[in-house]
Amino acid sequence: MAIINGKYEEIGNVNLLDYLLKNKYRIDRIVVDYNGDIVKKADFEKINIKNADKVEIVCFVGGG
């Protein structure tokens, strides 16, 4: 199981981009920390989430 935003999830074989799209994240408004490193948006598709990985997804929202 991977830890995503502090919760254990059974991921299977999925790359980071597919996971983000499946969970309806707006790619233009997020930053992803993958095992302690910030991931460039261009590399989302290159990363396969595996057991024991730690992923933090930070969403930016507008407001006033």
C-alpha cells in the first residue's frame, strides 16, 4: 500500500498522472511531493506509484 496524503491506499499498477486524473485533481493547480521530492508536471506520467511510496498532493485554491 502507498501512503497518499497521510492515508494508506491500495493503488495497484498506476502511474501518477493516471491516479491524479482518476481522482479529479486539477493538474494546473497542484504540487506533488513523491517520497520527499517535488515532481515536475512533465514527469507525472513517468512515475509509477508503488507499495511503500509516500505521496503528498497539495492543491492551490483561489479566494478572497
